[in-house]
Amino acid sequence: MNICIYCASSGQVPETYVADARLLGTLAARMGHTLVNGAGRTGLMGAASDAALAEGGEVVGVIPQFMVEQGWHHLGLTRLEVVPDMHRRKERMARLADACIALPGGVGTLEELLEIITWKQLGLYLNPIVVLNTDGYFDALLAQLRKAVDERFMRDVHASIWQVAATPADALRLALTTPAWDRSIRKFAAL
């Protein structure tokens, strides 16, 4: 299974987040899954990639050309796909993914997570989306999404677009066991 991870590239985050990224990479590799990510060499992204590779796992990185020119890409990935821009990066990662797991990150990670949630709401992406809520990092975002449902900006059914996990092991379990979304959900896309 190809598991896309969205996560921070910052190397200055608390160790608890890095530890969960490493554990996710390790467990995914031990289970025989391939990680797909944004090909960054630092932060949670680099930590997850390094851990998966150390266990003999495979990691596919997708990165825009301008980031390669800056030297931001991981040099040891199983496969590196260079794309023209950020839009194609996100699209390619989603197309490769059998499931997506969002780990803590900044605005890029949040944007990736919200975009894939939107795609699933519209029936453009049907596979599992899991939020790894390390130390409650996503609590405020999850509360905002719940408010969107409660205030009828989203339907009740939309709250099942994503699953929430407290640990890397739970995140992988949910990625593997959550059923695919029914494309007919498009009838619920509009309120």
C-alpha cells in the first residue's frame, strides 16, 4: 500500500513530533508499505523517510523543480519525482496514495490536509484520510471542522471523511481498515 504523509519540514519542532514521524516510518516499512511524501530531507518528513529507509522500506518523494534547485530534497529516497509546481506535487501525491496520513506541520501541511479533505468531499479522492493528532496538535483544527458541521457549513456525513489517531500505530491501522469513500457522495457535496 502507498501511504502518503503530509508533515512538517521544519527541523526545529519538539522531539515528540519527530519521534512519532520516525515511528510511523518504521512501522510502515515493517508492514511492507511504501511512504509517499514531499521529498523533504528535514523535519518530520525527513525523519519518517529516514526511518522507513533504515528498515528497508521504500519512499517515493514528489517535489517541485524550484525546491530541487534550492537543495531541499532528500537524496536517499527510493524514487524522486520532480514536478513543475506545487499544484502538480499535491495532485501526484494524491494519485499515488492508497491512504493519506497528516502529521503535525505548518501551513503547507494544513493546506494539503484541507485540500485532500475537500477532494474527498467532492468525490475526487476516495481513500482513507487519517489525522495523527500527536499531543493534541490538531485539536483546534478538528474543533473548527466540527463547528463547520454543527453550523451546517458541512453535512454530518462529511465528519466521516477523516479519522483521528493518537498514535502512529493507530494511524496505520485506520489507514488500512477505513473503507473507501463512495463516489456517489457527490450528491452530498452541496448543502
